Amino acid sequence: MKRILFVEDESAIQKTLGESLRNKGYEVQAAMDGEVGLRLAKSEKPDLILLDLILPKLHGLDLLEEIRKDKETKNIPVIILTNLENIGEVEKALTLGATTYLVKANYSLEEVVAKVKKAMGDK
Amino acid sequence: MDFKLSQFNIFAQCRKYKIPLWQCPQFLFTVMGLFIMISSIVFYAIGERYIFDPRMVALVVILVAIILLIIAFIITHSFENLAEANRMKTEFVNIVSHQLRAPLTNLRWATQFLLSKEFQDSDQSEKLDYFDIIKENGNRMEGLIDDLLTITRLKEGKLDSKRSSFALEDLIEEVMNEYKPFFEANNIKVDFSPAKDLPKSFASYPLIRIVLENLIGNAVNYSQGAKKIDIGLKCQKDRIIFTIKDRGMGIPQEDQKYIFEKFFRAKNAVRTEVLGTGLGLFIVKLILDGMNGKIWFSSKVGKGSVFNFSLAIKN
């Protein structure tokens, strides 16, 4: 079973998107803040990370930078899932090696699940 | 660019920007133009009379140049202020959009999940969780819009800020009665012990009510299982001092300097999922600043917070 690390501080989003992904057969591990997210990314080495940007304790972009610095985690695909759409954040995330940058408000739940499946190479 | 006659009405233009006349670029340009014309005439007259005394001519030129420089400086400054106000407004709209998007996404996704094929076979109790998400995020959006409207109305002076003298202890009792079901739902006992023979406060009754609702609401929301809140009221010199003490989560030291800023929420409040818009204390400070009031607090993580404000008394 493919594993996803979902770093998101909104419990409602954790519940809806997390459950949708579990229903599609993925194992979803939740992290409610940036520090826990980074720790789990390093210890669990998931197949994909879904990452919010505004997070308690550690900003999503700093977390992404840390993941990319580490030899063991640098190749994990990361999907940024946020409501921030300033060009500065988008550019920085893509420069740091984010696979995709998704603005939550612009996508339905189904569309986000489809993007995750595509990033995992599943149909 | 369309030109309308109303554009030449300087006073109307300045009123539109909602800034005082002496900060309004159009008005200042007109003053500068008039000053240049008048000073040219005066300079001509003085030049005619003191033509044989170049020192006098030089002195007048220097004085005119200084006055023109001062006016030019004020004009530049007023343009900077307008540009800054514009930048802040754009930033404010960006933040508000982001703040509204979060609950809106939660609402949409919870609804989409409830309607999804996979979810149809789920049991009733699981469904209720998603209805709770919808209800909670609807309330969150409503709270945010209410707070934003309060701020806009306060800034435009559209809320009743007329001061009158009233007994603050009566207003506190009134708010406490209104909040009784809220206290009971959170299993919190609120103890109110005002000093005796307090003088009347002199402030806006409806605005101070908003202050009390916010401070009392915060004390309950951030109590996190603590069972007691104390409210005190005393008179010190010519001020009446309100105090509210909770025994909840407290505010981390590094967050304390930001708590009166717009949309700021302490890290531990976000972490423990206490709902809030990040606008309550900003509104409280805005109101108290406008009433010549003062607000201060002390707080310790895990021990709780004490918020105080003072108001002028009726002389």
C-alpha cells in the first residue's frame, strides 16, 4: 500500500481529503504542524508528501527546503496544497522542487485526489 | 481619461479620500499655486521698492523658497500616505480573501465528500462529523464577516461612538446574563466582584459592550478545561479599571507583542484548534484607543491570562 504524509493544520481538510485518499486505497499519515511533518518525513520516508504552507511551528516552504537537503528524502514528490497564491510563494515552492502547486479553493475534492493519483503514477 | 467638472471641486475630492484638507494633495497643490502667484506679485512689489538693496531681495527669495519646499514636502508626504493606505488595503484584501477561503474550502470539500459514492454506505455517526464541519465553518465565516464589518464601521465612524455616562458594572452583568448558556455549555463558573460605590464610566455604551463580549468570549474560549474566570472592577484615581482573569492556556511570550495585530493568532491557539478570527483583540484595541481607554495584559503559558482595560470616569 502506498503511503502519503499529509501535513495540514486544518482538521476539516485532514478529515475530508484524508478519508477520500484512504477510500482510494492509500495509507495516509497526518501531521498537524511543520515540525511533526518534518520528523515523519525523515523517519517514515513516505511515497508522497501533501504539504500546506501556513503551518504552526515550521513553515511549509522551510519544511520543503529541509526535505530537499536530506539525501534520503530529497526525491520524495511533494504536492503543495494551500490557499496562498502569491507568485512569490509559487515560484519559491517550484524552485525548491515541489512537484505541483495546488490552490485548495480552485479545486474540488475529486480533482485533488486525481492530482495525487497522477503524481503517484496511479490511474 | 474622463474629465468631469466634479474633479475640479477640491473639497469634494479631499472628502472622497477621507483625509484632512492639509494632507490632501489637490488642496496642497492649489495652495502652492496660489502662494507662487501671490509671492511673485509681492516679490515684484518689494523688488521695485528695494531694488538698490540686493540683500533684501535675496532674503525674500530664500523665504519664498523655504515655504515652497515645506509645501512640497507635505505634498510628497501626503502622496506617500495615500500610497501606503492603498498598499495596506490591498494587503488587507489579500489576507481577508485567504481567511475566507479556508472555511469555504472546508465547507465545499465536506459537502463533496458527503455526496461522494464511497461515502454513501457510511454509518450515521460518521456523517454527523461532516455536518459538524459544515456547521463550524459556516459559523467561522459568519464570525469573520461580522468582525470585518465591525472594523469597517468603526473606521468610518458608522458605529454609535457617542459617549454617555453609565454604570459599567450593569453592562458587565448584562453581557454575563447574555453569555450564561455559553458559560454553562463550557462548564465554566464566572465570578464577578466589583468594588463598592463605583463612579460611572464615560464612554460609548454599545462599543464597550463589544469590548466586553470579546474579552469575556476569549476568556471562555481559551480556558481549555479550566473551570473558573474572575472579573473585577475597581476605581483608581480618575479611571475605572476592568480585569478579567482566566486559568487557561495563556499566550506564549514570543507571541505577546503581536496579539493586538489584525489576523494574528497565538501559535498554541491555532494548535489546539480554538476557533477565532484573529480580529477580536484588534477590534477591542481600536475601540479603546478611540475612547481614550487603555488595555494591557499579563499571561503565562499553561497558567492563564489577565486582561485589563481602563476608562475615564464621569466628572
